[in-house]
Amino acid sequence: MPIGSFINAIPAPVFMAIHIAAGVIGAFFARRAFAARAGDVAWGFVLYALAELSYLTYHLDWTVFLFAHTVSEVLDLLAFIIIFAGLGRRVFAAAAAR
């Protein structure tokens, strides 16, 4: 038995609820970042929310697992790069201004 096979006992709606909640959180932070004029960070959160939607496509039987997972991971990677680059730029600009 592979490690983690117990997860198959959890009903699909539980995973769907988790991905919906995570997507809503990402959309919330994107909206807050856009309102704060932090567009670069906001777009990172938009990509994160899209990644969560991509995960949902598997649970809705629209895509196969590996496709949904790969698309989601690429979106997550881009989101983290954009968010950290935007925040890093702000931190370094603030430090340089001192």
C-alpha cells in the first residue's frame, strides 16, 4: 500500500471545499492588494486563485489529475515568484530610502 492511500477515503466534496476556500482567500488578498495599489502582488494572488480553480477541474472530472496538478503547480510557482518579487522590491526600496 502506498503512503497516503488513506486519503482516498475522504469524499471528493471535502477537497472541493478546501480548494474553493483557498481560491476565495486568494481572491480576497488579490482584491486587497489591488486596492492598496500593489498590482504586482495582486496579480500573484490572482494566479494563486486560478491555480485553485485548476485543481477543481480534476474533482469535477473535467481533467485528469496530472494535467490539473501540473497546471496548478505552474500557476502556483508563478504566483509565488510574482508575490515575493513584488514584496522584495518594496522592502529593498524602503531600505534604500533610509
